[in-house]
Amino acid sequence: MDSQEGNGHIQMSSPKKDKWVVPISVSAEHTMNPIRRIVDQMKIEPNPEYEFISVSIGDPTVFGNLNPPQEAVDAIVEATISGKYNGYLPAVGLSAAREAVARFESTPEAPLTEKDVIIVSGCSAAIEMAMRVLADPGDNILIPNPGFSLYRTIAGAEGFETRFYRLLPDRGWEADLEHLESQIDKRTRFILVNNPSNPCGSVYSKEHLLQLIGIAERHRLPIISDEIYAYSVFKNETFYPIASLTTTVPVLALGAISKRFLVPGWRVGWILVHDRNDAFKDVRSGLADSATKILGPCAIIQGALPSILANTPKSFFDETMRYIEKNAEICYLNLSMVPGLKPVKPRGAMYMMVGIDESLMKHVKDELDFTQRLVSAKSVFCLPGSCFGYANFFRIVLTPPEEMLRKACERIGQFCREILGPDAQNGTENSH
């Protein structure tokens, strides 16, 4: 700024008005949630002739038809009234809460104690902490494709090289083992397994999990096992905690109360340290130090956690899964009859992936175009597969009220038949 003297007064010249741009960090620049970026750019303009139906959000509470167990609500009230949980708790979690999680998650093959549990703010925080403690910028990690979008978001922010291993829809979304193993090199730090799966609704057999464990053992790689949907499987299906199947491979298993207890907003999850031969000695210290950055999740929920885990009856979980399985059957049967669609039958969790076959792809640009036009024409919103890194598919959430889901399927069928026109009558009906 310059000064000039005139008429006995000092006059200040105007400062240069350069544009002021504050740079962001590299980490922030590389942080991108595929779902948010894709959905925010979509042209979602529902048809006013139809009531809007969204089967896109992985939150089982949004429709008001699935509610948490009364035992959990009572435990929260009691913990609040007690006045014991208004202050800070240990960064790694309340001792009683850690003990309760250890009891809840232990199996005879993979027992846990309090020292093996870190309480965190939901499974998303567990994913981030587990990934950060095992890898550095420039290292590569193996994650499933299709897979939960947050894996990519965290990897980008932390500077990890993300290597995707294929899941195979024609094999119930099993991992392509050869493809997975071909991507491992000296800078690979872990294999991430999500079972049961979001977005696929798949549940892995013991045999397939043992194959994944075999790869990890050969290459001396730990496994991060995202088990947020643990035991959320349909009848005649069995969930196997991956740590229960190995005595050699170290495993960080991740879970939370959010989906099974129908309380995703309560934000309490955990990391389970399944140490094999003391391989995680330094990792344990890293997890404890990482926990001090946040100082733990809500104290009241932690105070209530022992009662929630101990007193919620098995019948609550069974009833929830019966509801979701019935909806899965409705969706699968209805969409199997729609020309141009190829649903993959789920076996658990709360999702179904639906393929768009060649007959429809002649009439739409891609799965993003399909889902946008579906909203515009029929006011039904599904997530395009690109949100999960997978083309020519879309995902349906299976938790809405049954009648709403039937309407959604009916309108999806109408939409596909209208797009195909005469082709819909020329042998394009799927046979399942």
C-alpha cells in the first residue's frame, strides 16, 4: 500500500484486490466419497405423477418400520439417568464396554478379552483406524470391487494405492482369487474382506474364506475383515467370522451396533484384534495411540453397551432378518421377470445388486443414465453401481415396507418395458 502527501493530508492508495485463494491440503484434495460425488451430480427430478420412493440409502431406520430393541432404548435411558457417563472416558473405550464386546464377539476358535477391543465411533471410524495403522502413503491395499465406497474415500485421503480385486456375480459375488493374488507385491499391506457384503448381499462359505486366508498366509499379509453385517444372514446360511478359521493370519475384525441393532445414528463400533503369534504387537500400540486423536465415541452409549449386548434377545435379530429375507425374495422374484434385468440373489445383509443386460444397454448410456431416467419416469431412486466402482448394475436396499418395495419393483418393471418397447416381447424375458 503506497502513501501520497497532498494538501497537508496523507492519502493511502487502494490495496491491490488480488483474488484470495486458500489452498487445501493434499489429503483433503484427494478425499472423495463416490456416492456423494455421483449422487450430487445426478439429475434427480422425480415424476410428480408418482410418489417418490427411494431404495438407495443403507439406513434401515429411515422408513420407520424397523426400530431398535426396547432393551437397547431402556439401557440408554438408564445410563443417562445414572449420571455416570457425562465425562470423558478412556480413549480406547470404557472397560466394561470393551469386556462386553469381547464376550459378544468371542467364538471358541477365536476368543477375545478386553485388551483385544478398541471402541470407536461407528464402523466407519473402525475402517479408517484399521487402514491407517497398517499402511503408509504410497503403500497399496487390496479391496473388493464392487465394494463399500468408504474404502476408496479413506484410501484416497491417506495416499494409499487402491488395488481392486474382482467379485464375481455369477458365483454369488465370490472373490476372483487369481485376480486378487496377481496384484500382491512387496508394498501390499493388507487384504480387506467384507462379509456379508455391502453392496452385494453375499455371504461367503467357509471354503471360500479359507481360500482367502490361504492367500493371506502365503504372502504374510494381515486381513481387515469388515463384519458390520456379522450374522445378518438368511435362513440356511451361515456366517463365519474369518478370525475363527485361522490360527496363523492376524486379523483386525470390524463391527458395530448400527445395522444389527437398527441404530446407525448411535455411532458406536469396535476393532477386534485377533493377534496371531504376537504379530500385532506394534499394531496394538498404534491403535491405542490412534484412539487418543478422537477420545472415543459417546460415553452414554458406551455405558449402555453391556446391557444392550447382553439383554437383546436373539428373537429380535431373527425377526429382522426374516423381514429382510422376505423383501429380498419379493424383489428377486419380481425383477427376475423384468426384461433386461439380471438380479443377483442375496444371501444376507440388506442389499441386492441388479445387473442391466445387453438388451437394455442398447437403450441407455450406462447405469447412471438408467437410474436417472428411472427417477424422472417413475420416481424410484436406486444407487447406480458406479457408486461402488461397478458398471452396469444398480443397488436396491431391502428394508422398506413391503408394499413400498412392491411398488418400486412394479415401476422398475414398467420402466424397463417402456424403454425396450417391442423388444420386451421378443424373447428378452429373463429365466431364473
